[in-house]
Amino acid sequence: VQLQASGGGLVLPGGSLRLSCAASGRTFGSYVMGWFRQAPGKERELLAAIKWNGDHTYYADFLKGRFAISGDNVKNTVYLQMNSLKPEDTADYYCAARYGTVVVGTKYWPYWGQGTQVTVSS
């Protein structure tokens, strides 16, 4: 399984950004795709996840509806739309995959893309 994350960058507070994660290497029908982030000095945390067939999504409570995860089965790509961005959203963002169901702990996700950096600053 190969995951390629992209879309990070510098954005003003209150702005929006869409991250992409292109997946390859196998058929992902029974997989869950997740977006995590890790800020300097903090642990990596799960933000959102989606069952590849699209019938189940998970969001961390602290997001309060600002982020949305979606998938494109044709392009084998998962997206994270981030709105109303705040300076505290500054972090490296990672996509990950695991077989089965959503699990919060990072150690349960065996496949990871490289990080894409998001900086929210004026």
C-alpha cells in the first residue's frame, strides 16, 4: 500500500485548504482511510476517517464540524477539506490506511503517507 499526501501550505486564519491522499497498491474496498496530524511537541492524533466504500465516517469531537473527509473511488483518493482554519491547526498532516474499522490509536494503522505541512498564520 502506498499513500501520497499533498495539498499542504500556508493559509491565513479563517481560510480553507484541501488535502489529498492518493492511494495505490491494492484494492481498498474493506479499508478505512484516515487523516491525522502532529503538531510540534504533541502526539499524532486522528482527525477524521472514512470507510473506503463511503458508508461510514468518523470525526474527532474537537473539530466541531470544521473539517470534512471524502473519497473518490475512481481516483483512489481521499480528501480532507479544512475550513475556518486556526493557528492551532498548524501541524504536519498525514493520511493512513488500515483494514477494517476505525481505530483511534495510531499504532493500529499500518500504512502511512508522508506528511504534508499546514501552517496557519497571518
